[in-house]
Amino acid sequence: MAVPSLAQAGPTAVFDGERESVKPKVISGLNSGIAGTGYPVYISGRSGNLKTGVGPIEWEIWKRTKAVGEGRGRAVSCPPTCPAEYPWNGTKVRVTAYGRKGGTFTRLKVFQWTQWMNVNDSYYSNYKMKLRLKRGEWTVIEIDDGKP
């Protein structure tokens, strides 16, 4: 009988920007390509001070094949003129980790419902971004900012 390796036997981890961890408080090091600027972004928790994002991501599901949590999207060094239509201005986002490989999730989806956005324009639709973990970095592979 084959004995599973530790990577296969334990819970699936996700790269949090510094190391692989289970249910990280923050996921950082995402390069969003916000308005072509390439601002690095991160996802923090919804609890605590909403302006600074103090608090952990609230993980609702953590299974071997998928993890789902809610938090707030934030941009590092994003100026006050950061476009409100992007979820990186401290508004609520849902993050899904999936694509287990060797005990680590290799894909992320970041999603923001239209009603969570800080805009009043009705022509925006849901924001979606997909990322892939490659050589220790999260890289955007698809982005739909909801503009018509």
C-alpha cells in the first residue's frame, strides 16, 4: 500500500505573498495592472478598521480542492485618485483559491459584485480577475473590469 506524502496528506496551502500557509490572514503580492500602473495589490480582512484593512480574511470554506473567503481589496501606494470602479480601494471582494498541485493552490479568482462597488454608475458589471501562481509570484491571467 502506498503511503501519501506530507504534501498530499495535509491541508492544501496557498501562497500568501511570502510563504505557503493555510487560511492566511492576508494574500499579497498580486500584480493587478490597475489602469496600466501595475500597482501591487493585496487582500486583507473585512473586520477591524475598514480604512486600513486590519483583520484577517474570513475563510468560509477550506477544503483540499477549494478555499473561499471574503476580504477587502487594497492597492499598495495607490494614490487618492485610484479609480473607484476597481475593487482595490478597500471594498469587499471574494477570493477563491483552487487548482491544487503538490499540496498548494495554484490559482486564485478575485470577484466583486456590482453592488459592492463604490460607484453609482449602473453600466458597470461584476469585476473578475484570475491569477496563476508561477515561480513564487501571482500573475494575472485574465481580467474583466465590468466595463461595457
